[in-house]
Amino acid sequence: MSTENKTRIGMIGAGNIGNVHAGEFSKLGDDCVITAVTDLDLARAEKLAKQYGIENVIATNTN
């Protein structure tokens, strides 16, 4: 399935529930792809991205 036909997901929050959501989304296989993740804690977002092969980690600006 091409990327154009997949549901693309951007995640806000990489904490406990974000990890649960990423795990559930990954079970959908070819139906969706997590394209980006962001979190106030950049290291946490990077960890989740590495764990689930998420290509884009976006820093959240709190100012």
C-alpha cells in the first residue's frame, strides 16, 4: 500500500499513554503510519520515535 493510501498519524505526547497509542497503531500494519511525534520532553519523543520507527520528531516550543 502506498503512503498516499495510508492513514497518517501525528502524535502529540510521548508519555505513557502515547506509548500505548503508538503500540496500538503499529498493530494496524499497512493501514496506517505514524509520521511524527512531539512532546515537551524532546528526549522522550526521540525514544518513542526510535522504538516505533517514527521518522519525524518535532520539538515542542513552550514559549
